[in-house]
Amino acid sequence: MKPKPPTPQQHLVPVPTSTAGGSARQSHQQPSDSSPFRVRTFVLPDGSNRGERLPVLIDKSTGFPVSHVLQYALSRRRPQLASSSMAKELRALGLVYEWAGNQSPPIDLVERMLSGRGFSQSEIETGLWQALRANHSQLEDKRRIVLNDQVTFRLMAARRYFDWGLSEAVSRASLARAPEKVAAYEAVRARLSSLLLDLMPGQDPAPQILGLTPAQSADLLDAIRPDSPRNPWRGPSAALAPVLRARNEILINLMVRFGPRRGDLLKVYVRDVHLGHGYDQLSICRRPDDPADPRVVEPNAKTQPRDLPLAPDLAAMFEAYLRDHHRKIPNSKKTPYLVLAVHTGLPLSARGFNEIFEGLQKIVPGIHPHKLRHTAMEGLLREAAQKGLDEETLVRHAKYLAGWLTDNLSRYAQREVQLQVRDASLAYQSGLMGGRNGAR
């Protein structure tokens, strides 16, 4: 269902950094840098859209939104994108506006679109393209240009925005009953769209990610037991250390066994844990723009809703955690969320989730969430092969457990393919040696 526009009470500008009462909360997603634009995300505080996260491109020189981009985001992209995806797209448009402002004389993007003039080939090919390839990161990444996939994303964001702006010029000419202008503007629109498509680089080679072997998985799960001397998590205090360890043990077990995304786990409610009644399972639910979620940068479950079956040992971990630990977290009764920061009781942030893996680096150097996603899928492939499941059944099972809409299993089959190729090659070599020995 198409979201309703913000009401006057859900005003977006200006919003102070420190808010109270009915004012919208805002995030600080980006560090201060030299860019003249930044993206801030506002949380609508009331009305039918209460809880919705609305990213906005801000002109730092005025502190106000870029009005034309705001109109585009609200009318075209807001109904289609999750807030995190829209924020990423707005950051790309901020680079487009930064490029336009750096030209001599500066380019008025809105005038160029609404007048139907568009942009010259040289402005796009030698100007905008170079600006969108540049690495604007303030982090330790020292590459001069970004990866091809990021260039493609930025060019696509610019293409969609320009196409929308030029379509407004076409509409105005049509209403004015000026068919010659309609044809001219449509030609400009088509030429610009084609030019931007031609500039799209090829895909970057996908990095090869292999999951943990069964032995490595077993060693990891043994090391993160709360009573293990190798457990890497110390906690904010001696009283909360057992709580932190129990929480993290459950999270890592879920990732090794099922491979859920970070957003899947951070959106789990306590009531999504179903124990007893003849079955034990964890429900993964989609809860975008949840009013109960105080995180401005809200995690999103991008996968489909599903129920994950809990083995007896994992069900026992959940039972012990809910009985002995969760209630010890400050303010835990004030939120429905399961995964909380143990020192504040607030739902765990994406940054807090990543810190769990910083601790795991001591046990498995180089470990990251996606490696455990591969671990789970590779384990599913092994079990399927042992049980003799046909490919269609395997794909159906994998799609359900991972929450996929389409078949993504092939990207997680690298280890299985390597093992099959290795066995085939060794058998082939053995045959050659056997034949040579026989000839002697």
C-alpha cells in the first residue's frame, strides 16, 4: 500500500539535534566531512505514518532539505524503497549536486531538467562520470576510485532522478499543448538515459567466500560457550558478562545453523521465540518502520517471513536465556525486542552487532557475518547430498530457510563444487597413473 505523505504535524524542517515531545528524531549517519550535502534520517513521531524513517538530503550551507530531491524522494522513491536503500540513493544524488555546484559557472540541475535542456555529452562523460567514480570516503580506504558496482549504483541513481525531472518538463509541455516541445524533450530524455546506461561499467568479480568447515564450526561453537575459557566477550560488568555471553552464543549459533541476515535477527521480538507446544521454533518477521523501535537507523529484515526449527540444544539455550538472563538487562521490560544492548536495554544497533564479530576475530581471524551465512548454506548442501535430495527439493528448502524469493543457492555452492572437482580430478589422475603402471 502506498504510504501517505507526512502531515503538517510531521514537519521535517528545521529539526533541532536535541528533540523533545512530538518533534521528529534524527540520525547522525555520516561523519562531518567536506561535502556540502549530507543525508539525515527523520523518524515521523505521530499520525498514520508514526515510526516511519524518512531520509532527507540536506544542504549543509542552509540546514534545509534540497527541495527538488525531497519532492522526488517522496513521490517516486519512498513507495518503492526501504529507508536504508533510499538513504544510500540520496547520498549518490548528493554527489550529483556537489558536481553541479563545482562547475564554472555552477549548473542549476532543476532548471536544466524543467526547461528540457538536459546535459551535454561532455558534461556527462568527462564531468559527472568522473565525479561519481571518485572515492569520497573519509575512512582508511585510499583508493582514488570506487568499485564498479558502486559506480553503477550512482549512475543509476542519477539516471532515475534525471528521467523523473525531464518527465516533468514533458508533462508541462503536454499540458501546454506544445507537441513539438514534447517531442524535443522526450528526445533529450531518451538520449540522456541511453548515455548514462552506456557509461555503466562491468561487474566487479565476486569475491570467493567459503564457509567454515564442520570441524571449524564445531570449534567455534565450543569456544563461545559461556563457560569456555576461550570465550572472547567480557561484558560491561561482572554481573552482565554472563548475560552478554549467553546472548552472543545464541546469535552465533543461529548464524552458523541458519545463516540469517543481521537485520533478521535484530528485528526479532521475544514473542517470536516459540518453545514447547510440541515444537520449538523462531519466527523471522518483517517489521519496517516499527514504532516500537527506537533506533533511528532501523535494521530491516530483507528476507521473507519464515519459521526456523530449533534443535533441542538451541531451544534449551533460548529457554535458559529468557529465564535467567534477559530479565536482568536494564529496561528489558520496556521493549518487545529480544536482542538488546546489555548495559542499556535498548535494541542492539548494527554497530553493536558488528562488535560481536570483533571479539570473534580472536578465535577465527577474518570471520564476518557473511562467512557464517556461507557456512549454513554449505552445511545444508552437505546434508542434502547425504540424504539424496533432488535439486528441486533442495532449492525449495534453501529458499524457505534463507527467506529468498528466488534461487540464490548457486552462489553458496562454491565449496561443494570445489570438492566435487577435486575428487573428479584426483580420480582422473589416478586413472592415468594406473594406466601407465599397467603399461609397464
